[in-house]
Amino acid sequence: MRIGELARATGTKAETIRYYEREGILPTADRTDSNYRDYSQNHLAALTFVRRARELGFSMAQVRELLALSDHDDKPCENVDQLVQQQLSEVDSKIADLTALREELGQMLQSCEADRIGDCRIVESLGALRARP
């Protein structure tokens, strides 16, 4: 398949596919006689793998590692488990940060009973940008 077909099949921009090839994330595609890239089902599977891993928040370094590990069917999956555990910890940390942010914003909203910006506790808590007379 050509790059446009692969892009549509995976929801990936053609330039991203070319980037993944340059970076060695995807194997280099064969070329047709007219010099078009010719992608196989293996490319489709690899790109789907990469896209899914990226959607789950794995870094490009982690994606590389996951791809390398996926090439060894007979090895234990301990290293994969470790990468997933690291990512899960990152997600938990982000959730905690977002929860704290949500609570702070909620408290700000509850504290404001003013009708005018000049009396607004939210603006006050953010810190006024201009000097007050």
C-alpha cells in the first residue's frame, strides 16, 4: 500500500510515517519501480502498535523499547510489565495533580460572592496584575 493508504488506515499523517521511518521506529518501506514507498501489512501492524502505545502516553523511547521487546516472543514479559507499571505511575501522578487542580478551582469558585471584578476573590487569589489605587 502507498503512504496515503497507510495514513488513512491508521489515522497517522504521512509526514509522521516518514518521520518514524527516518527514526527507525518503522522499517524502511520497499520502493516501487516508480519510486513510491510500498508498505506491507507488517508496516500497518507496526504503525498501529506505535499509535496505540503513543495514545497510552508512552514516550518515543518507551515505544522503541516496547517494539524491541515485542520481537522476542520467547522472552518473559517482565520488562514490558515494568514499562507499563512506570506509565501507570505517571498516569496516577497526573490524575492526582489534576484532582488537586480541580479542588483548588472549585474552592476558588465557591469563595467568590462578589458582583464586581474589583471585589472578586478569584482575581484576588490569582494576584492582581495592576496596582490598585
